Amino acid sequence: MANTQGPQGNHDPAGSTQMFRAFVDEGPQGGRQQAASSGPRIGLILGVVVAVAVVAAVAWLAFGK
């Protein structure tokens, strides 16, 4: 069972101290996950740029003549 008492013995009804400690303990792993999640974001941005370029090329070929 987790300890919900603070250092002074004050009760933390929301358990925010526990959640903070769990977050701090996961610090290095969270950094790796964040770096890994930036890859799909870059891919999404490049995909949107390519899609806009394709639409612009099709419009230029359709209306340029």
C-alpha cells in the first residue's frame, strides 16, 4: 500500500505527492519517449508539405494550360 502521508504527516487527499514522485522517478524514460514521439510528428509535417505540393502541382497542370 502506498504511503499518502507527507513528510510532516499531513494527509494528501488527492495523492498529488505520490503522482509527482512517480513522475520524477520516470524522468529518464519519459525523456526517451518524448524524443521518440517527435519522429512521427516530423513525418506528419513532411507528409502535409508533400500533399500540398502535389495538390499545387496538379492545380498548376490543370489550370496552367
